[in-house]
Amino acid sequence: MKNVLTIIKKEFNRFFKDRRMVITVLLPGLLIYALYSLMGTAMSDLGKVDEDYKPTVCVVNLPEMLSEPFGAAFELTEGTAEECKTKVEEGALDTLVVFPENFTAELAEGRTPEVKVYYNSAKDNSYFAFSMVSGMLDAVNKTAFTVNSSQDKFDLANEKDMTAQITSMLVPMLMFALLSSACMAVAPESIAGEKERGTMATMLITPVNRVEIALGKIISLTCFAMLSGISSFLGVMFSLPKLMGGVITAETAALYSVGDWFMVLAVIISVVLVIISAFAVLSAYAKSVKEAGSIITPLMMVIILLGMVSMFFSSVPPLGLYAVPLLGSGLAMSSIMSFTITPAAIILSVLSNLVTAALLVVLLGFMFKSEKIMFKK
């Protein structure tokens, strides 16, 4: 154990004395917060128009029964259908509404006349005007009955349900992507980098057991990846209110208990152990940092895809899937965020990851003992 602690101390000294490495690990959280917040602000402004904006509408054959409401809601302009259609296409006019010449007579006879509404969906003001015209025409058309016209609350989903639906889809995918990136940033340099510089050879000729070297590497790399992962996770969670445009508020974090967050942390730690161990094995096999990066990248893409699998489950997954390394962790994160997690599911997901990580550490130890792998040119 003393030798393992020595290796960990050496790795910590190397890491924290390199300011660039520390910035690389901690900076993603700040960048994610800034990026997602800007994206949320931009998306919330998308499609919005000024509250006092009055759309410009060209109406052909406007019926007498609609002249008053149309005149009050819109800035009416004159012109032929073809002229106004060209203006809508160019963005100079919001909407063109063409009524049949015998619109009122057809309604009186019980027929269904067609009203043509032309708009430009690429223009926010045009789409806004189209929505207003459509709503006005629907109100005129629905004379026998109305739907949801009172002030009652018809959408029975509460804040907890909405939060669970959104976070259960986003968190697993984002966390797998962020943790993979964090491990990618530290694993190749720690092993393949030392092989490339020749310092690994010096370490291997010491009397320290090579399995202990592998264990010390994994533990220290896990700590570094966890720092980056937690930083990124905090960046995601703090930016979610802005990213989701108010659907999730800052107060929704209180919907999750301390136990929920500890379960998320346990899953994250177990996931990092598996990812960093797998990346370390590939890094030990590579001859250089560049080669390690090219080998690890395909595996990182697979891991990110595993984090997305939980998005395709509309019901609680079978318990056996939680025992699949990494896949079960994504499902467990989703279940925690949707308040459907069970003790057996969380235990299976964490335990399967720990067993997988232990096997990978043993494999890394055997690779360290192989002169052919560690000293290949």
C-alpha cells in the first residue's frame, strides 16, 4: 500500500505543478456554463417578437363579419394577391390572407370555404402573424363548442414531472460525454506520455510491484478525471435553467434529496473508474500520446452512445440491464433523475462497474509486466 501511495503522490505532484493540466481539467465546467447559458438565452429569444408589435397583413376579399377584429389586431395593407405574396416572401410583409369571394355565402350554405394564409416561417414576425390569423379563424370556425377556453389548469403535469422528464434524458448523455472527455485529457499523457519520454522505463526497473504502479496510476487518474467531471457536472446543472428556457428553474434542484445526489455521485465515481481504467489499458498499449489518442477516440464514442441509450426507454428498464457495465450506469442516472430508482438497480450498476474496473486494473498490471508491450518501439 505504501508503494501505491508513493505512485499517487508522484502523479499528484506532476499534475498540480502543471498549470496547463489543471486549467484543462477545471476549465470545461466554466466553459459549459457560459456556452449553455448563451445557448439558452438565444433559444429563448428565438421566435419572439416585441409585445407591442402589430403585424402587417394584406387581406384579399375581407368579409364584413371579420373587418372589425382584423382591423383591431393587424396593420392592414392593400394590394393584389400576387403582389402581397412577393412581399411576404421578401420579408416586407408579414402575412397574406386570401378569402374566397363568396366566403359568407358558402358559410351560410353549410359548405367549407378555403381560406389561404401565406407566411414566411423564416421570419419571426411573419410566423407570429400567421399564428394570430390562425387563432382568429379557428375562433370563428368553432361555433358549436370550445376546447379549453376556461381558465382551469388543463395540463396536469407538475414541476416534478417536467423536471424528471428533461433531466432523465439529458444528464446521462451529458455526463458520459463529459467524463469521457475528462479521462481522455489525462489518461494518454500519464502512461503513453511517460513511455514516450522514457520515464516509464525508469519507474518499471524499481523494485515496486508493477500491479501497485498500475493501481497508483488508476487512483490518481480517477481523482483528476473526477475533478473535471464534477466541474462539468456543476456547469451543466447551473446552466440548465437558462438552457431549458425557464422550464427548469433553480428551485427544481430541491426536488432531489441529498440521497439522490449521493447516488448520482456514486454512479459517477464508478463510471470514471471504468472509463479511466479502459483508457489506461489502451494508453499502455500505445507507443505515444498521439497513438493513444487515436486508439481511445472510437471507444469514447461508444461510451457516449451508451449514455444515450436511456433516452429510448419509455418505461422502467429490466433489472438485468443495470448489471451491464456503463450501460447500467446510464440507466441508473436516468432512473435517479426520474425518481424511479430502486436499491437493487443502483447496487447492480455500481457493483458491475467496480468489478469491471478491478479486472481492467489487473489487466493493466499484467501489461506493465510485459517487456514487449512496455518497451516496444
